[in-house]
Amino acid sequence: MIGLYFYYLKSLRLLANTTIISESSDKSRIIAKIFYLLQF
């Protein structure tokens, strides 16, 4: 169960990084920032 939780966080981080790299618009940056903040 804990491993699944960490996998979920890793997926969010990957999604955030991908969003930052592929899109430079303000909306995608805000979404990525929210995903990043939710990890902590």
C-alpha cells in the first residue's frame, strides 16, 4: 500500500515535469505547481 502511494507521487511528479517541459503556458504551469505542492 505504501509502495502504491509512492508510485502515485512519482507519477504526479512525472506529470508535472512533463507539463512544464511541453507547455509553457500559464495554465499548465499552475497545474504543475499544484501537483508539486500536493506532494508535501
